[in-house]
Amino acid sequence: MKPVRKAIIPAAGLGTRFLPATKALAKEMLPIVDTPTIEYIVREAIASGIEDIVVVDGKSKRSIEDHFDSNPELENNLREKNKLELLELVEETTDINMYFIRQSHPKGLGDAILTAKDFIGDEPFVVLLGDDLMQDEVPLTKQLIDRYHETGESTLAVMEVPHEQVSEYGVIDPAAKVKDGLYRVKSFVEKPKPEEAPSDLAIIGRYLLTPEIFEELEKTKPGKGGEIQLTDAIDTLNNRQHVYAHKFTGDRYDIGSKIGFLETNITFGLKHPQVKDELRAYIKELAAKL
Ligand code: UTP
């Protein structure tokens, strides 16, 4: 079995839910307290043993490349002023093997993954979407890699969501429960009505995929919203290889929506050593006024 060494972070979407902030800035650069969302994602990949990361970016996404590049002027300034903790923080992210590929038109998540085909080659790989921040004792990407060592086949992360919310997600129809927290998937249902949903297990933003997915993506026609959908390609992959689902039970922060983004900023702010006390006092004061 080949090791899982590479990750794709697709970041070429238009980010329409965050306009006008995302007109010139990648959605993935919006910060949670003081850290761009993509940095949390990159750190999850690195903590899971990933060696090479490719970011699929689009127009106006230079800020992501700059963020992971060195900035000698800033670093010298921090060194001269003896701000060594900050220096360490900014230098940490420049040591990672990051690569950037341009998706010329935002034709969908599936197309973004296909753009990285040559970079991945004939190896299993992981996909991390910037819309979801995950926290658990073991990083979710590592959990998927561990599952891959058991299944040897594509394994997606799913999470149990409240039944009335299934229509906001892609949901799996499980063929069989292999063991606690691991399912073999029969099919996928995109945004089902609650009464028609085959389960409450929703696909969340982490995927471990075998390289055969590229052959399926090459054949995938535009689907929902006129976009080439990754789940459509995984559905057809499921006809030739088993696809598994791993149930995540940690904390998920949906930062792809405005409300989720604000809630996550507050939650992370309430844990941040520099601001947590002031923020707590401010929220109390605000709540008393409302
Ligand atoms: P989303 O569905 O969240 O779309 O994409 P979006 O454009 O980022 O955001 P909204 O919905 O318009 O606000 C899911 C992931 O797929 C990437 C996005 O960057 C995001 O990480 N994506 C989407 C691409 O890389 N290319 C695409 O053509 C579409």
C-alpha cells in the first residue's frame, strides 16, 4: 500500500457568500481571530504527516502564496525588535512544501481536484476544504489516513447532523457498517429532504481518495449548479472500488457561512490567551444591553 503523502487544498472558488470581502482576497485568507483559515487547514495536514501540499488557487489569490512565502523585511524587523515569538510564528509557515496550481475558471470542486492530477500522480491523497475547521485529539486527516490503512480504498469524512438539517448537505446511503464509525457507502444523495434522507451522515470537508478518482473526474459532466462535482465522480468511483465513510465525532466549525464564521471567531476568541478575558467581559456587557 502506497503511503499518503500529498494533500490538495482547493481554494479557487468565488467565495460569493463573503462578497465584497472576497472580491480581491481569497476566502481562505479571512482570519479566525489572528490566523487565516487556510493556515489552520495546512497545520492539520502537516500534523497528520502530509509532506507536500498543493493549493489550487484562482484569480486574485496571490495573498495565499505570499502568506506561505518568506517575508525578509518583516522577519528582519521582528528580529531587530526582539519579537522572537512572532518571528517563530511567521517563519513556521514558510518551511512547508507548498505548491500552487491555477484553476483558470471556477468550474467546480471536481475540476479543481482534476487540475492537480499531475502533481498527485499514482498515489492516494487527501483533500481538505477550507470551509470546515475540525478539532479533535487526533486530527481528522490523520484519522482518515489511519482508516485508509484498514480499507485500502477511498474514505470520506462524514458527521452525524440533526435530521432537519440534512437538506443542507450531501448525505451517504450506507451499504453496511463495517465496524464502529466505519461504513461502506452504497450511494450519495445530494441535499435530500429530511423524509427522503437515507441517513443523517453528512459529508464534511475532508476526503481521502485513490488516484483512480482522476479517471472518473475526466468523465464527469457538469452537474448541480453547472459545476463539475467531486461527489458525482466519487459516486461513479464507487462502481469500481468500494468507497468508505469514516464518522467524525470531534468539533466541526463551519466557516463557509457568515454566521458560522462569526460564531467560530467568537469561540476561538474565547479560547485565545490574549483576548479571552476582555472578549468574555464584552459579550456579558453586550448581552445585558440586548
Ligand atoms: P464552495 O461551494 O464553498 O464555493 O466551494 P465557494 O466559491 O468557495 O464559496 P461560495 O459558496 O461562493 O461562497 C467548496 C470548495 O471548493 C473550492 C472552494 O475554494 C472551496 O474550498 N472550489 C470551488 C474550487 O477550488 N474551484 C471551484 O471551481 C469551485
